[in-house]
Amino acid sequence: MAGRPPFRPGWASDHGPRVASAQGGAFLPPWVKAAGAPGPGGGRGAHGGEGAEALLFRGGKILLPGQGIVEADLSVKDGRIQAIGRGLESAGARVLGAEGRLLIPGIVDPHVHLGIYGDFRTELETETRSALGNGVTCFGLYAGGTEPYLRTLDATIGDIERLSRSDIFIHLPIFTRDQLEEIPIYASRYGIMSFKVYMCGIPGIIPAADDAFLFDVMEAVAALGEGAILCVHAENQSLVDRSIALGLEMRPSGLDAGAWLASRPSYVEEEAIRRVEFLARKAGARVYIVHVSSADGVAALRELKAAGRRILAETTSPFLTLEPGSGRDSRTLMAPPVRGGADRETLWKGLLEGTIDTVGTDHTPLTAAQKRLGSGYPEALLGYPAIGTHLPSLVDAALKSGFPLELLVDKITKRPAEIFGLYPKKGSLLPGADADIVMLDLTKKALVSPDRAASRSDFALHEGESLSGWPELVIKGGFVHEPGKDSQGPAGSYLRRGAHRRA
């Protein structure tokens, strides 16, 4: 990436966009400047909206996260949302009939892993194909390893710019002292403002951190300023080790999904969440708990937030939609475990009340042979493909339960974009935002299959189920992608974020 031009926001233009109201008036969102530039957050990198055709969605329902649903037309020009209103002009634009359809922002998945069980470059192609075809136009990649990232980041970002179909922002797991010392450079040179520490790892794959190292990383992240955030896998490692050892004593042939759940009790998550918040408060760091799985974890977060503590939290679509052992094999094995039952219902309640801020996938692609689907832990590996079923699994569950669709969309678009410094370019359909749009026909259902999910994985979560919420069209940067067809148009971009170091 040496000699690459400096980052230039793709939304800079000479003409300010507008939103036309249903009454024919106009209003400007507060972040739209006279030059049409939305506020902070990422960029389209080298791709911009070049080559994107003008589009006009006619007669749909537009879900504006945080504002509600309006019946209006929506126009796109130069890869950005241009206007929302009734009776918009269509001169020179490709008209897309949206009657009876719902338009939502492209999904922002904050939690994706690539290159753990397969080749990183291959998975950049296959998994961003899965993501884009199923409505995820942008995601946060945990680009982890144990060597100093200054040796690898140029190549990683170069691969993203060449191979990805979705836009990607990077979170960096911090495992070593060398990586810790480089944190200010990751922020200033590469615009990386989110990092991760594992309080509990995976033997032989992901090392865990002790509290002293965790605290040091917290201080380093806090020094970057308010835009920086530390993501934390919050489980108590020694208690997990104890529980798994006891489980394997009782079942030496391996732990199936039910036994795996019993061997990883929810108090290991609750304790770690409370400890993270305490240490973060002392260090002055903003923290984000990834993949919250349990009712006990939600209870801890609810108490901390009620006390005014600065802590954010994510759960995942598998945790919200699966039961342990769904599929009657080891496909649901993950750390933390899929719990189902009362825990699953409490996670939905946590979303509804604002205790949980976002929903990701923890997508970790691998094949059935790699997973060893017929075996239990530790022979069966942890991880599953989830990005290709993320949107329909959530929408289908929300429709069945009566969960407010507007709130769900907020949690999977606007909120992750806000937390990770990408809003309002991402997670919005207001003028000036990137034209990342998903069109849904909520009356249609389709069966889940590995082919439809389109991952490199040859199995899928919810396989054989009929779900609502599959995209009918996906627009990324103004380019139209039809699910089931190989996507054309520009590659995805690496998204920089701003670094504002504290004095």
C-alpha cells in the first residue's frame, strides 16, 4: 500500500443533498453540511461512486433508523442517497418498483472472523460474496494474529481493496506487548479505532489475557480519545477451564451441544462483564462486550447501565434464534455457547430495553469436515457460518414474535455504525449517506440452504427452515446486486476511522 493516495471522503461534493417531506417541503439532517458532507466516519476508499447509475426507488416503504417508516420515493446518485420524497423526478434514472417492499439500510455486522480455519484471501472473496448477497454491505473484521501488525496491515488492507465485495473496517485483537506498543500507530496511520482483548481464549487457537495486560490495553485505547473502543470477550478463563474439565471427566468421549452448554455456565460471563467494567472505569476506557449470551450477562449489563456506567454490548443472531443442538449435530458449538430457552428470551428483552446495543454474527466459516459435525467438543471445532443467514433469521424471528422491526433494524445498522465511527455514511438512508440499501418483500419466505447462504461453508445454520426477510435486491454504493447472481460493480473498500488522541 506504499504510495497510496491519502484518504478522500467519497461524499464530498459541490451540492448539498436534501430530503423532501411528504408535504413537499424539505429538511436537512443536522449532519448535512452546505457542501453535502455528512459528519465523521469511514469512506469509500478508492472506489467512490464512480460508474454507479442513477436509481429511483418508486413507491416503497423506507425505514429510517431512529425515525420510523415513511412511504416515499428514494433517489440515488453517484453512489449516495440523494433525496427522499413523493413524486421525485426520474429523468435519467433507472426506476426500481418498490411497491409493497421495505427499504432498509445495508446491514452493518460488527463481528466477523476470516482466515481462522481457511485461507484469508479466499475467504475475503467467498464470505463477502455471502455477506453482500444477503444484505450485509459492511462489516467489522477481527484481523488477528500474534506478530506485530505493522508487518501485515498494508498487505491486509491491500487484499481488502482488491478482493472484498463488502466494505470492511478493522478491529485489531491485541495479544502481545509489541502489538500493545504499536496501538497509537494503528490509529494514526491506518484509522483503526477498535481493538479487542480475549479474557477467555480457545486452546491452541486464541490466547487469553490476564487482568494486568487487559488493563494496559485499556489505558492505551483510552489515550486515543473518545472515538476509540475496546471490544472484550468476557468470560472467566479459569472457571471455564474448571467447568470443561469436569464435563470431560463425565463425558470423556466429547461434549455435545447440551453438555457443552452445561460445561460453560453463565456466571463465567456475568463475573467477567462486571470485572471489565470496573477495570475500564479505572482506566478511563470505553468498552464493548462482544457476543453476550446469557440472562445473567444481561442482568449485569442492565445494573451497570442503570448506574450510569460507560459500557456497550452486542449479542449475535445465532444466540437470538437458535437452541442448543439445532440441526441435531455440533453445528451450534461456539464460545460462549448457544443457550436458547430463557436466556434467548432475555437477550431479546435486552435488545428491546436498550441493555444490548447491537447484533452481530461472530461469523467464522469452516466446512463440515473441518467442524467435524458428528462429534462433540473438543474434537468438534468451535465456530459457524452466520453472515449469510443473519438478516433473514432475525427478521423472521421478529415478525413471529412481534418485536418492533424498526428497533431491530436500528440495532443491526445505525447503532453499530455509530459505535464504530461510521455513521452517518453507514447505517442510514438519509441524504448524503452511502447508497447501501436492502429491499425486502416481507410476504415471501425461502428455505435456508448452504447454496443460498453462499459461504465457503458447506453447511448452514437454520438449514431446511423456511424464513422471511431474504433480500430481494441489495444496493451497495449505488450498484445493484441480485441475490443468487454473481455480484458485479466495484470491490468493497477498507474504511478508515478518525483518530483523536487525548492530551
